[in-house]
Amino acid sequence: MAENKEANKDAKAEGAEAPKKSKKGLMFGGGGALVVILGALAATMAKPEKKVERHLLRGPFVSNLSKNEITVNLAGEGSKRYLVMELNVEYFAYEESYVTARLGTGAVKGDAAGAPSGDPLYLAMLQDALLKIAARKTRDQVTDQVQIDTFLEEVRVAVDPLLFPVCVGDSHGQTMPDTVSGLRVGESIATATFRGMLHDHEIVVNALEKTVRLDDGPAVGYQGTERDLRVENPQKEYVFLDVTTLKPEFVGKVPIGLAGKVRQIYRKKFLVQ
């Protein structure tokens, strides 16, 4: 009987220990899962997602088209009639100050085009374009309301690529390179067929391998002395690049395209004499 009692006591002891051990294991497992979850949450909080900067065209904005009024002799009547005009431009741009900087009445951050004198090349090309268009018009063509609208549309088409030429990076003119890569537009950029918006397209540069490409177009090799390197995109649109100031260690992507677009031209002063 004593042996049976001892056996029963041992069996009860073993039976009591078993559930306790199992419960402890469950508690440990649950705590481990909690640690894993808290660790994952901490890692997510420690590494917030990097916000991608979005570049959107803003506007419309309005500015003077040129710094001064322009006078041109009209066609017909022995060229004795002349037109005195000042024009305003309505435009969209990534920065409103882009146009005023080109005129020399404002500044774009990080760009030498914001100098007080503006962009002399733009001002010269603008005046030449306006003189060419106006010199072909007669007095009747610039006083009839319907024909005036046609004249202003001609001016818009001519002015758009002058006011908004192809830019590379943060440079808004042909004379200054992009400050990050050193890349700049080539000498024949005015004849380029590519007219995409600046922050929708890119030049992919590998200065270590000495190759550049426009978007997903073919890679083009260079030596480093090219001032008019032609580069095409898959649509066969092309631009010209100057790689002489490209930084020899630069590997990356550089935005390329237009910093804005002209929407309409308005008369500010339009006097026929």
C-alpha cells in the first residue's frame, strides 16, 4: 500500500509539472513574436520613406516679353510706316522667376542667368525675330483685328523656343554648365528637334566609361573634347551636348528639356505711325 501511495504521488507530481512547462513555453513563444513585431515597427519608424520631389509646371504667369519697346518699318508704302510695340507674354514654368531672370529683372536661384543684364543672347534673338516678322507686314495687316491675332500667333511660335530653349540641369543658358555635372548644351542646340519638358527627361551620364544617352536612347561615346555631341532618344529626337566641362568622375542622371512654355502673346503697346 505504501508503494502504491508513493507511485500515485510521483504520478501526480509528474502530471502537475507537465502543464506548467507547456504554459511557460507558450508564454515564451508569444513574447518572442511580440519582440519581432515591435522590432519591425521600430525599423519602419527609424527609416521613413524618402519623399520624391515633384516638379510641376505652374502658372499661367505674365511678364514683359522684352526690356524695351521695339520699332520696325512696315512693308509697303515705301517702308515709311512703322510699328512701335511692347508685348507681354503669358507662360507656364517650373519657376515664375525664370522669364524675369532672362530679361534681367529678376534672378533664378543657383543660375548666373539671374544677373542684372539678363541673357544677352535671348534679347538679341528676340529682337531679331520680332523685326523679321513685323517687317513683312503692311499697315493694314497690323491694324485689322483678325490679322493682328494672326500676327501675335506668329510671334508666339517664334518666341517659344527663344524664351524656353533646351536646358541642362540647373543651367538656363548656353554659356553656363549645370553646376552638379558640368554638362551643358552644345553649340547647335537651336537646331535640336527634342522639345520635352525639363523634369520629364534626362541625360544618363557615365563619365568613367565616357558615355551619355538621352532617356532610353542609345549610348553615345565621347572623348571629352566634343562641343556639339549629338544624342538621340528612342523617338529619334536629338539634342546637342558640350562635354568639355563635364566632371570626369560624374556618374548619374541630369534633367534636360524646357523650363516652361509660352501660352499667348498680348499687346502692351501697339502703335502704327
